[in-house]
Amino acid sequence: MEVILFSMKGCPYCDDLKNKLEEKKIRFVERDVDEHEILYESFSKKVDSEFLPAVVIGKKAFVPEKSFKTIEQAADIIESYLQELSRRETHLG
């Protein structure tokens, strides 16, 4: 399942989450909100949040203040969610 990370240049929280995901060997596609403005506007309206960094995995969104309070917590939640998806696929497959 593709992990999409919405981020912004110069955002230290975005950089921290990228580093944490890389440490956990979680592959992701980065989408800079300035370069992908229309996509991000659509996303932020759906989740009712403009906070960054934000992550989308399939139809599941992880956004600051709603899904996580710290970058460490965000990385752990994303890792757990991906493990759960993997277990489901293995069980169903």
C-alpha cells in the first residue's frame, strides 16, 4: 500500500517524520504541498485539517492533532497501521 507524505519545504516536523519513517524502513512518496497544491487542498478539505506533516495510506489519513501529537507517535502509528494491513493481506491471501 502506498504511503503518501504531504510536506512543505522548511518544515522541521515534516523533515523529522521523513527521517523517522526512513529509520523504520517505511517507504513513502513525498508530496510537497506547494508543488501539489490542488491535491493537497482536496485532501485537507476531506480531513478538515491543514496541519503538516500529513500522511495518507489508501483511504486512511493521519494528521497532526487528530491522529497524533508527536512525530514519534506518528511514525509508530503509521508503522502499526502498515503491519495491520500486512497481517490482513496475509490472512486473506
